[in-house]
Amino acid sequence: MKDATKAMTVRLPIDQAEALATVASVENRPVSEVIRAAIAEHVDTRRRDPAFQRDLRTSVERAQRLLAAMEAEPDA
């Protein structure tokens, strides 16, 4: 069975779209494959970035506090 996918739309400036198409052409790969590889590399970089991890924890903690506060409020 093929992996599930989600279609997304990305708007790029013309020069960036042309550069992307050139890279894909030179590498003889579909543009979508080049984009997926770039996203995977970006996410992996963030995973290893201590500052990003700190900011992520802060964001999650803030959301948890908000959720706890909302759950503690009586129904309006």
C-alpha cells in the first residue's frame, strides 16, 4: 500500500519557482520530490536545533496552561 499523502498548495515568487524547476531538471527529479527533500532536511535541522527545541517546549507549556485554565472555567 502506498504511503498516505496530503496535497498542499505553495505560492512561490517567480524567481524561486524557476530556481526550483531548474534544480529538479538538473537532478532529473520531479519538483515535488525536490520540495519533499528540502522539507525533510529543514525539519531534521529543527529537530537538532536546541533553540528551536526550547521554543517548542515553551509553546507546548503555554498551550497546556491555556488548556488547563479553560478546563477549570465553569461553563458559560
